[in-house]
Amino acid sequence: MVWMLTLRSVRQGAFGSVALLIGLFIFELIVPPVAEDVGTEQLDPVLAALPPAIQALTRSSPDLIIGQGIQGYLSVGFTSPVFLLMICAGIISFTSGLAGEIERGSIQLALSRSVSRLSVYGARVVGATVLAAAFAVVGPLGILVGLNLIETDQAIDRGALVPTAVGIFALLWSVGGVTLLLSALGQRSGQVVGWSISWLVISYFVDYFATLWSALDRFTPLSVFNYFAPTTTLIQSDFTIRNLTILGSIGLAGFVVGAIAFSRRDLPS
């Protein structure tokens, strides 16, 4: 029953999800050719000359990227605000769908067929997990295909894309958990989307301004983006277990608390 409900929920937003996945693939696909065509020797001085504010806004790390060749610039595809916008929009759109069903009253149709609330909620959890995995795979896959389109003598560690994909999944798992919790508590999908976007925007700018204003350093642990470091992962071919644990815990807490809240709340008839 959970799988049938999962297929139903995924099918409802399939067009938008597929469009985002295709856009994400194309965006990542062009990163290696651009880095190879422009030349890292020309890009290094430009990156080093960027004002600290711009470096922070784009989440670039010149101290790690410069001198690493194409391998270093691959991280731009995963730290870009465009990339973060696409993947977060996809997971928020899906997980806020539970509140959309409550708003439309269609949730009552599913519950009238002897389906438990936990089954309905569990379907959203499974769907969010599958969608997060899809984004986590498609992004690095686009980079991998882009690397096969260029000819370079530089040594490129394609295996580093695996831990990068794990990090992307962990980030989306945390975003999905929090958004589904808000969806379980909310009455309207638009309201949930607004709450989720506000949380992510605040997280992003806390992470951004902390590099410019030391007074905000104490608040960086509250930013979900503080635990997403694809540049370090790509260059060092490793990921931080602490970051994955924190992101995973945020998502798990959101899913569990959301399940409890959804099973106990009053639903409009």
C-alpha cells in the first residue's frame, strides 16, 4: 500500500521533477567543458581577485580550488546558488505536497479507503528519499558525462564524485525531513513552501555573512549549509562523517516528529 501511495504522490509532481532533473544534468554537463575551454590558468587569477563577499556568496573556496586544475573547478557546479536552488526546489515541492493534499481535502479520499495516516505519511518519506537520491545521482552524472566530452592531460579523480553524491543526498534528506515536518503541521502548501524557503534563505545567508562578520560565527552551526562542503569532498576525495551525521540526524528528526504530528493532528473535513 505504501508503494502504491508513493507512486501516486510521485506521479503528481513527475513533470516538474523530471524538468528539474534534466535542467540539473545540463547545468552540470557544461561545467567541465567551460573549465577546460577557458583554462584553469586564466580562471585562477580571476577567482583569487574576487572580493571576499562574492567568494562567500558563491561559496567558492579559492584556497582549495586554485592550483587544483579542472578537479577544483568541478566543485563550482555543486556550490553554485543555481545548483542549490534547483535541488532544494525539487525536494520542497514534493514534500510540501502533503499539505497540498490537506488543503484540497484529497487526503480524506485516501484515508477513507482504510489507509492509515502513517502509510500516507510514509509514502511521502519514501518518495522524498527516492527523489533526493535521483538529484544526488544526476548532478555528479552530468559532471561525469561532461568530463568525457573534453580532452585534457590533467589527472582527474572521477571517484571523488561518489562521496560528493553522498553529501548531496544528505543535504536533501535534511531539507526533505524539515519540510515534511512543516507539511505535517501546515494547512496549505504555499504556507509550507514559504516556511521552508525562509529557513533555507536564512541558513544560506548566515553561512554567507559569517565569513564577513565574525560576530555571526557562533550561529553557523545552525545553518544547514555549514555541513555541505562539496569543494573539500571533490579535492580530497572524502567526506566528513560528522557533517553526514548531522544532516542525517536533522532529516531523521524531521521525518519522525512529522509522523507523530501528522498521526495526531485534526484534519479538515
